[in-house]
Amino acid sequence: MPLTAAPRATGSAAWADALLLSFAQAGYSRAEPAILQPAEPFLDLSGEDIRKSLYLTTDAGGEELCLRPDLTIPVARAGQPAGFSYLGPVFRYRGGRPSEFLQAGIESFGRQDRAAADAEMLALALQATSAFGLTEVEIRTGDVALFIALIDALNLYPVWRRRLIKDFNRKISLEQDLERLTLATAPGRNEYEGVLAALAGSDRKAALALVTDLMSIAGTTNVGGRSVAEIADRFLEQSTLKGGALPRDALNVIKRFLAISGDPGDAVKRLRALAADTQLDITAAIDQFESRVGLMAARGIVTGMTRFSTSFGRGVDYYTGFEFELHAKGNGVEPLVAGGRYDGLMTQLGAGTPIPAVGFSVWIEALTQLGRKPAATGKSGSAS
């Protein structure tokens, strides 16, 4: 795959520098992580699907390395509770488009006032688009914490919980999987059901390691081009899902939840009605959502103009709460600015104690291109 560098135009550099200055004035110091990064955190936390877009190499000790595909994980690896801003090139194969492109952004680590920090991130993201001359953007928001709270309250079998949350985070067809999980299984006893039940109820990484070890002991090395680890992962997922059907009432509740969208204030009312009707304890997640909406309004954001959806997700495994994207009018696919909350990331990267985290990334070239268009054209370009 050719690594095509994106030219850094003078105008782009000037606007990017002005953006960094605004971030510094907001209290976020500059971080400059190395371009070459360990590949494992990206594969573990963003999903194996990212592998096909990474530029990979291996050092003399056998460690797999990559050119950084984004800057959130490299900045988070510092593990410090502080606020950081950044600007630099990232590298990702994008099928014909330049594989090197500029990214700017903010990462805030350690703030306990989560709703206020979330609202500040969205306000600063809107400020970033305004700096590029874009005052009319589509604001799309969601909250994976609401979905996780619902799934936890339904008290589902652990393997179903993992599967549904993974589907939600990775934008896989959640609706299709929900229907498949409700299909009745054939009667009869599986001779391995004791082992499968133990695996389903265990920590996923420990279960995966056990299955991988057993396959290695049995002499399995490669089947149909798949590695032992890939086969073990597939076995664990498919086998444990055969333990029974997802209850129909749980399916109906999840579908009702995923149908909630529109004005955030109206969504709060519908979520509280759902909680009352089903007697599910998701109040804390709704309270946090409502508090965030109020703080967004306090920062001058017209919340009625935002598009909230309970089914909205950014396709990244490590998000744990608020998620958002800013789009050019008429651009339904690629965001100009995107981010959210990821409270579990720091501990997954080795921090000794949990550290709240929220941030966003800015796609500089896309904003520069759109900002240069004459206002009279009324047209929007494509985001990178």
C-alpha cells in the first residue's frame, strides 16, 4: 500500500496554529507523542478491524509497531491527569486518499465533573469549526453509557452483554444480531455445555486465553488461513451464544430504547418513561445525560438544534459515555470533528487507578477545504 503524503498548505498551517493557540488559552498544554507507537493498544482498544488500515512494522525484539493512526491513544499513554492539546500527522490507509493527514484535538484527563467536562468538549469543538469559518454544522450526539446501563439492568447472560455492547460500539448490525439472539435453540444436551457455561460467565480475556492454550496443546496451528487466536475467539463467541435465546421481553425493551431520538430534552422524558414502565434502574445514567444537556445549554449551545439518538455510536470500542460528531451540512458520512468520553481507557493502558477522560479530534484538511469555499456557493465539500 503506497504511503501518500498530504501536502500541508500554508493556509492550513496558519489555521492549525491559530487553533492550537485557542486550545492553549482554554488551558490545554501541547502534547507531542512519538509517531512510531506500539500497535497492540490500537488493536486491543479499537478492534482488529483497524489492522487493515495500519502501517505496521516489527522491531528487533519482535514487538509490533505502527505509525500512529490517531493521537488519542498516544496522548493517553502518558497516563497523567491533566488537559492536553495536539496537532500532528497521523497515518491510516484510506483507499486512494492521502494516508498521511493532519489531526488536531484535545484530551482532558482527571476531571470528576463529567457532565461539565462533556459540555466543555462540545463547546470547544464548535469553537474549532467556527475558527475555520464554519458557523452552521450538524451536531450529532449519543451516550453509550445509557445503552450499557440498560443492558446491565436487564441482567443478561454475560456473553450476550459483551456481544451486544461490542455490536453497539463497532456499528455492526445490532438489529440483526438482536433477532438472531432471540431464535430458539434446538432441544438436547451439548456434551460440552458445562465448559461453555463456565466460559460464558468468565472474564472474556481469561476465557480466550484458556481456549487458545487448549487448541495449542491439541496441536492446532492454522485452519483456513486463520490463526489459533482467531479460531479461539470465534469459537468462544459462537459456542457461548448457543446457551439459550434472548428473552422476548428484553428484545422489546432494547428496541424501544434504540428508537428514542431527536431533541435531547424530549429524549430525557422518553427515557424516564421507559424506566418507569419497565421498572429498570437506569436513573443514574439518565440523570447524567440530563445534567449534560443543561450544562450544554448554559454554554450557549442550542440543544434543540442537536440530533440526539440512543443508537448513535462512533464505532470505537473504548468509548464509555457521551459521544458526538460535527458534520458539514449535507455530509452524512465523515465528521469534521468527533469525540466523546472514554473513562476506561487509562486503566486499560496501565494506569493504576481509574482516570476520567474525554476529548475530541479535529480533521484539519477537511475544515480548511470547507473554510476556503466562497459562502455564496452554498455547497459543502467532503470531510476527510
